[in-house]
Amino acid sequence: MLEEGTEWELKSLKIAFLIFGVISVYFILDNIFLSDPEKLLAHIFRWSVPAVWIPLVILGYIYLNPKNYPVLLLTTVIAAHLGTFFFSLGGELHQYYMDFDERVGQGAWVSHIFRIFFLIGVTALFFSRLWAVLLWLILSAMQPIRQFILTLQNPNVYFESDWRVIISDGWAINSFILRENITFMIFFLIIVLGIFISNRNLVKSMVKAERANAVLGRYFSPEIKDEIEQSDGDLANQKPKDLDIAILFTDIVGFTKLSEKMDPKDVLALLSEYQSMMIEAIFENKGTVDKFIGDAVMANFGTPKSSGNDAQNAFDCALSMNKKLKEWNASRLKKGLVQIEHRIGIHYGPCVVGNTGSEQRTEFAVIGDPVNVASRICDACKQFDTNFIISKDVADRIGVQDNWENIQNFEIRGRKEKLDLVKIYL
């Protein structure tokens, strides 16, 4: 009941506030002119209530936020029905000036008093919490019930089922219409609750879709994310498939020693800033963020489908990463902070792309020898005193010509087959 309001709940309540405001203005204009000065008190009730509603609605609209949503929702439900009660009381006061015998047609009026329930009750659909809907409907039903009980206090009123008598006598309460109104109220309650449940499920589905969309945005570049959305791609149910992709690894040089001298909060802040830059570079070059492993970032290019020359995109991403790191270090230097260096390794080859895990947790993963090789290439930067090495498979696909050096027959730890690498000078 006291959970913070969601974006959808806030929007719905704000729409309700706007409707209440418009209705209040209408009733003020409708009742501002007194038709009978002797009945001043009745008119004061009828136009002062909506006059009070307007500033309350404005304040509620302005100050509504997720934290105070439950309180404002409860206040709205109670205040609206209190206002309706006093507004209706203004009309009833006209009758209090009369004797029972002067209230001609009071029996016939019973056929109309239930209209207010349907008019007010439908507003419950703007609420997204069951307790608020039930409370609203109960309070809405109390108004016609109260008026019906007051009508029965008139000794001249009686129930009648003979249409000839009903038509000719205003004291007669139409039994058929009364029964129909009660039936309609019951059906109305069922329908409103049914619509509420349907709307709540729909909102949950939309929120789930938004969360899924946000997840896509964290892993895939905007172009790839849009393509997945437009094609109604369902990554959760996709079967594993073989793809030739480029794998990129990057990690911070000497991160362990660096983090030992820092406060844990500062370490997290540094990692967050560094990873944000790397992600930006990945997305700019149509890549996919695979995972974070401590200070390391793993990205792939070519999933969930190829963007063309994926090896070139990975290479361009590495250049962008180094550029962003240089700019970041310039900013850190002005602040008197230590300079950050990183290593980058890229490999290209066939991998299996798909979902791993269980129903409780599923991860979109890239599995294959190229992943391990790319990680080893990144580590090899230490051995060759550089920060950027790519495999020959990548170099052949992008046509590297300047500022490079071949490294032949490099032995990858844990792999029998040796590999040719290319050391890039920046």
C-alpha cells in the first residue's frame, strides 16, 4: 500500500487531477449566480466546494512525486468524496426548506439518484492500486444509498410496481427501475474491477517491456537496439547460432596496485567513469558490451548480426577508446590525479552466440576459442611493451599498413596452435 508510485501511476493520477479541476470550474460557473437569496446556505455549499477543490488539485498536481503518491492517492479519494457529499448536500438543503408534503416527486427522483454512482465510480479507473479502487467504489456507492435512505424517511413515499400509478404519482418509487439500478451497480462494480485488473496487467507488461528495452540499451549500440526492436527480436528465446565476430578486450594497467592505495568508493567511481567511456566507444562503433570482469571490459562486434566489416568496427573502437582515454587523462592531470593506462587486444573468428543459464537467470553470451585468444592477446601487451595488439586475422580484414609490427608464431597459453599478431603503434 505504501510503495512508491511508478511513472504510470503518477501520470494516471495527474490526469485525474486535471479532470477534477475542469469539473470544479464547470460547477463554479454553473452555481455562482444565486437564484434564490433565501437559500444562500445551499448555494454556498454548491459553489464553495469546487472552489476549494481547485487549489487542492493544483497543489496535488505540482507536488506529486513517487514518495508521496500513496498519501496523495488516499487524500484524493477521501477529499473527492467529502467534496461530493457537501456539494450534494447543497442541493438537498433546498428540500430541507420544505415540509414532507411539499417535496412532490421525491419518490420518482429515486430512479435518478444512482446516476451519480456511475458518474463518480468510473473515475476509479485512473487509480492503479486495488485498495484505492475498492475504497473509491465503496465511497461512491455510499452517496446514492444515503440519498435513498433519506428519501424513505418521507412518510408519503412508497414502492409501486403498477406503471399507471407510477406515471401518475410522484411519491411512488418505481420498483422495477430500483431493481435494475441495483443490478447495474453490481455489474458496474464487476466491470470496473475487471478493467482495473486488465489495465494493471497491461501496465505491468509495458513496464516489463521498458525494462527489457533498457537492458537492450545497456548491451547493444543504439543502431542494433533499434533494429532488434523493429524486428520484434526475442533474444530470450533465440537458439544458439554460429557467427564470425570480432572480440575486443581492454583492461587497466596496474589496476591492483592502483586500487590498493584508494578508498573503495573512489575505486568504484574510477571504474564507473572508465567503463562509461569504453561503452561509449563500443556503441559508437556498432559493438555490443559483453561483460565486465573487474577492471576489464569485453565487447564483441557482429552480434546479434553483422554490421558489415566487424573487424574494422572493432579496430576503430580501439582507436576511439585510446582517444577518449587520452582526453580523460588530460582532465585528470588538471585535477592532480594519477594517469590511467590500459591495454587492448582484438581477435576475430567463429563463435557460438546464444543464451546461457537457467529460468532464474539468463545471460546472452559469446562462447568460443576467439574469446580466450582475444583475452590472451590483451595480456600479451605486457610482454611486448605496448597497449594495443590485434591478431593477424583482424589485420587481414582491415588492411593495416602503417605503424605496425608483425609478431610471428606467438604461443597462446593453453592453446597448441601458435598465432601471428600485429603490434599497433599509436
